[in-house]
Amino acid sequence: MRFALATGGMAGLVLAAFLALGDGLFQTSTLAVLIDVSYVPSLEGLPSVVELLIHLLVSAIVAFFMMYFYPRIRGERRVKYLLYWLLAFAAAYLPFSLLSGAAMSWAAFFLWLLGHLLYTLMIAVQVERQR
């Protein structure tokens, strides 16, 4: 559990930093989509730092499940597994963008996808090193 917490936290921080950098370079708002929780009752108006901490907690939970169900058999099964996670992250962009009220664009979507590819690969590398 500690390994998942550390890996998820680190991957979540890298994802947030990547999206923040991309937002600055490409004038998108993907970081806001990632950390905004104002649509959850009783969580509106939280400082951005607290929203980031919530994101890191969610990241640790996601990392735990990615690691727990990670296939033990090498090869194609692992690639498919990681692609399914990436597809889930891609599908999450639309509802989270709508809920956060952020402007959607293809640039923002591809930045989101690239950031989550980086996130997925970071977790996969850590799982491979652990085994």
C-alpha cells in the first residue's frame, strides 16, 4: 500500500506539473480540469493547494488499482491493459471538462492524453521494477 501511495503521489505530481507546463505553453486549461472539485457538493471554494492534494489522493487510489490488477504475464496482455487505462483517462476528459467549465479544444485533449500516457508509463515502470 505504501508503494502505491508513493508511486501514485509521484506520478500525480508529475502529471500536474506536466499539465501546468502545457497550459502555460499552449494556453489550455487542463490543470484546472484535473484538480477542480468545485462541482462536488461541500467542496466548492477550496484553495488550489487542497484541490491538488485531493488529486494526489485520487492518483494514489488509481495507482493502487493499476498495480493490483497489473498482469503478471509479459507481453501483449500488459500493453492492452495499459491501453485500456489510457482509454479510460481519455474518456474522462469530456465529463471532467464539462463539470469544471473549462474550455475544450483538441490541443487541451491531446495535452491531457499525453500527460496521462506519461502517468500510466510512470506507474508501469515502477510496477516492473518492483517485480
